[in-house]
Amino acid sequence: MRIKIKEVALAAGVSSATVSKVLSGRAEYPVNAETAIRVRQVALELGYVPDVAARNLRTRETGQLGVVLEAVGASEPDSLLDGVSAGAVRRTFDGAILAGLSGAARDLKVPALVIYPGGDVPIHTFLDGRVDGLLVSCDPLRGHGLLDALHAAPLPVVALWTQRVPPNIGAVDVDHQAGAAQATRHLLELGHRDVAFYGGGTASGVEHFHRREEGYRQALHSAGLPPRPALHDGTQLVEAVRRGDISAVFAETDLGAAAVFHALHAAGLSVPGDVSLVGFDDILGAEYIAGGLTTVYHPAAEMAAEGVAALLGQLAGDPACQLLLPTHLTVRHSTRRYGS
């Protein structure tokens, strides 16, 4: 039988209101310290469990946050990957996002995360009072129709993995452009002047890859060098290397870097002997690509955690804001100084 609050009050020798104040844990309801200790001890001994549903009816708040996983992980078209499987990488990013969400929820005392399926979920699904706010991990290939539909809804929303959001919606993303510029500068600092970009880039229509190609171009422009058109094909890349047109490659993802490595290896060319190679994402297993891939670390878990904090901030009255998380370069063995 469920223990009621009045039974705890009777056993502790206080009123039901005092028990409620103590067990709510809210600072605006001060109670004598000794009394509070006694109430908590009695509640523990009796096995009292607060009726959260009843409390939610009174406060019209659940403390729960909703999560929509529209897409996580690699979104690069298979045509650019030269047979490299993206499935394991998607699962890796799934784990990073979920780890970031659950860790932040624990640290910030969020009682529960409600995970909604991606896809065409009716907007009213999120507005039934089950959650106080919503985190949306956006699919860069599908557009942001869900965000467009939610921007006028009476529900705080924070988007992950995008910088394109409607008014009143917060956003947390990785600084793709700065990370790509950092990767390209690394190759330039090693003396390479013929640096290629491998991937869909701007032509892909994917927001992240557009920004990564822009970062590549920015770094070359700053060095007084002309950027090259993006390469989409391993055979073309190999031909350019053999002509001496390319000595280094920045691939827009680690999967793309793996495809570059496979194409070069099949042609009898080596990394970094013939070509220095840098990727982006620092996926699980990047240390095994090309003998240890130099790559840009993508803070997916940190992004998810910051999204939880930003959403709680909105619930506390802060305005919706946009946050870009910095990346850093992880240098391994796939790059070397030009001519060495």
C-alpha cells in the first residue's frame, strides 16, 4: 500500500504542509534543520514515495525534457565513401549524443528524458504536457521542417547540430568552419601548398559540409593560395596525385578520409608518404584509419550536454541563444612535412 504524506506527518509529529515543504527541497520553503532531518528520516523508514503526478497537476510542470533524434551520425552520401560503411559511425554518434544527454540530465537533476522517434511526428505529440521543453537533433539531409512547425508552439525548443533555426528556438552546434580551417592550416604549416578538399562540400546541400568547405577555402585564402574545386571521386584524386597536382587532402569526414586512403592504397600510393591526409569528426576507430588519422575532434557528447543546459536556461526565463562549440585537432600519423 502506498504511504501517504499525512502518515509521514503523523509519525514525524508535524503537519502535512511541513512534510511537503521539506520533501520538495525548495529553498523558498525554509524549515528548521532538526525538523527537516526528522521528516526525511521518517519518510525513508516508512518508504514514502512522492506522488509526482499529483505534484505535476499542481505546478503544471513535469521537470522532464523531450528529445527528438531526427538523425545522428554520418550523413555523407554513400557515393562519396567508396564502399566504406557508415553504419558503425552512425551508431558511434548515437552513443555520444545519448551519453551527453544522459550525463547532463544526471548532473543538472533532470528527472527524466522522454525520447521521441524521428520522422513525421505530429506537433501535438510534444504539446500534451508530458515534457517542459524539447531538444531536437536535426537531420541535415531532411531539412528542418519540425523546427519550422515548432517555432510558434508554446514549448521551449533547442536544436542540436544546426545553426539555421527559426526565431525563438535555441541552437547548439559545432564550429565546423573553424575546425575545417584548423585542419587546412595544419597542412599548410607542414609546407603543403597543393591541398585538395574531398567531399560533397557546398554542392552536397548539407549545412555542415558547406561550412567545412568554407573553412578550407578560408584557410587557403588567408595563405594567399587559390582553393580547388571539391573532389568527389577517388579515381580523380589518384590521377591528380600522380600528376603532382596534390600533396595533401582535407576530407570533410573521417569516413571520407577512409575512402581516400583506400583509393590511394589500391593505386599503390601511401599515406603520408605520397599524400598527407586529415579528416573531420575523430570517430571511434580513427586511430586505425591510415595508420592513425590526423583529424578534427567533433564534440558530439559535449554538444548534447550544452543543449540540455541551454534548454533548462530557457525554462528558467533566459532568451533562446545560439552556441558554437570549439573543435581541436588530434594529430596522429597521417600527415608529415612536405618533402620530408
